[in-house]
Amino acid sequence: MLKAEPVRAMIDETCNVLGNSLSKIEQKIPPELTAALNQNVYKFSACKTAAEMKEVSSLLKDSNGGIKSFNQFKQDVDKLNLTYNKTYLETEYNFAVASAQMAAKWADLIQDGEEEVWLQYRTAGDSSVRPEHQALNGITLPANDPFWDAYYPPNDWGCRCTAVEVRQGKYPPSDSRDAMKAGELATAKPAQKIFRFNPGKEQVVFPDKHPYFNANTDVKKVVNNLALDNVSAEIRKWAATNEQKRYKYDNLETGVLNLSARGLKDASFLYKTHTHSAEEKRIFIDLAKNAGKLNLIKSEPVGERKDLNNLTDSKNIKNKKKRGVTKYNIYSYTYNGKNYEIGFEVIKEIYEQPSYVKVKTL
């Protein structure tokens, strides 16, 4: 049912509402972080919709096991809708704003490395501060301390706490073990434990431990595919409206990177069978701006990795040569902290266009 058009519309609308939280971010953040946060919000929206649909189905029968009248069923669904799409949604939106803001802040704070930055936990400082959060106020530790992996704000629904950069030595450093104990106590209730995460380090708005994400394997598979489809649609839209078809970079062997709409449609990264992550799909948009980071590893003749005695492989090679492919150039590329290997087709020695991408283990 998640693939049905009305349900997809519900997922998209939920994502639009929660995704607006990113517009509240005050500082400029890297595009790869924005992409990761958006991806997390989309998956959250899809899993939330799945949870809501499951509850709707449970409302069909009455306490005796009989089918309810339509009017009674509608009344029950209306109540559920109010709970999910007003009460819950407002709380989730406010949390998303705080979480996205803190994720962006983390990215900004650690530009020079976690070991160089000291952070201090601070509450909003008013009468509404929860006692358990007040107990964390003033904790001062380096950004690479494990405390920040689990207790970097926000630490609950409606949490307004923050972490600010302080000069090392200005405040007495906290004991890391004592800080961890205080964090455990502040999030000791089962419903609070899901907030033991760092949105900046994990690049998510909603923590992976949220109950919505505890869907069964089939639901998770569908949600992941929907999320990839969503990214593919985003890239196809970008490709179709991309005015500059070719980019000049001196570090490329031909000096020209081709990212035309046709070239991107032909590139295997748009297809789920070839590419398995949103990052691998978005990497080509990043290339348009940062292809200067490409480093040539080697060149290969057309068909070097194919079996010339295999009819399918032989036909594939002939088609490539007919399109003007003369060889492949293999480059390394770093995106969002990961290393990738990207293969480019060299067309008539005039320009290069992407053929495949995969994570490269160094």
C-alpha cells in the first residue's frame, strides 16, 4: 500500500511539513549534510505513514471481532488522524527544527577537527527547563568525548538545550565518566533512550531508534526503495533543467566533463540495480561543482573487464564503440567523508561522462 498513489501523496505531504524544518537553519551547511537530513526526513515520513496505516487497519473491527459501520470507522480514523497529523506532527516538527539546527551547528563547529573544539552543554535557563536537563548544564568536554555521541542536544521532545563552543581552559573540564552517568540519568526512561544520538555526527534529524523505524523487513525494504526513487526523481529533474551541459576541468584527461541530461539518464547511477545509496546518486550533482577533486587512477581499453567470448559482453562492447566510447578513465573522488571510485566513458577523446560509481576501500 505504501506504493499506492494516495499513500505516496501522504508521505510526500508529511515530508514537506517536516522538511520545512531545514529552512529554519540559521547558518550555511554543506549540501551533502542537507541531502542526508532530507533523506532521513523522507524515510521517517514513510515509516510514520506505514505505522499510521497499520493502526487504521486495526480499527476496522469492533471489540467482538465484527466489522464496524462506515460511520463508526470514519469517526475512529478521524481521531487517529488528529493524533498523528496534528498532535504528533507538531511535536515532531518542533523537534526536527531543533535537531536540524544542532546538526548544522555541529558541522560548523568541527570544521577544524573534533579534537580542536571544546563544547559546553547549556539549557535555556528558564523555569521550564527539566530537572534532568538542568543536571547536564555546564558540562564542558572536548567535542571528541563520547559524551557528545549520546547526549548532544536535543535530548527529548521539546528540548531547547544547546551546546556552545568555549575556549579551552576558560571553564573547568568535566569528568567524562560523571558526565556520561548524568546523561544516562537524564534519558533513563524507555521513551527517552531513543534520544541518545548526535544528529550532527550521524547526519540525521530523527534518531534511528525511533519506534517508527522499527517496522518489519518488508516495510523497510519498500521505504528504502521509495527513498531511492525520490532521490532519482530529484536528480532527473536537476538533469533535465541543467542549462550548462559540459564543464571544463584541467585535471580531466580530456578537460571536459559531460553532465548533460541525456548523459545522466544513460549513466547507470540513476538505476537502483547499479546504485544502492542516496549518496552515490547525489554524487554526480556534486561533481558538477567540484570535479576538480577528481584524481585519475588509471585508464582502461573498452572491454578490458568483459569476456570477449561472451555474446552479451561482445554485443555490449560493439554498442559502446558505436557510441564513440574509446576507453574508460577511472578516478577517485571524496564526497561527504567517503572515498569513491568513479568510472568515466571517454567519448571520441573529446569529453568524459560518468558510467558507474562505487565506494572505494583504501
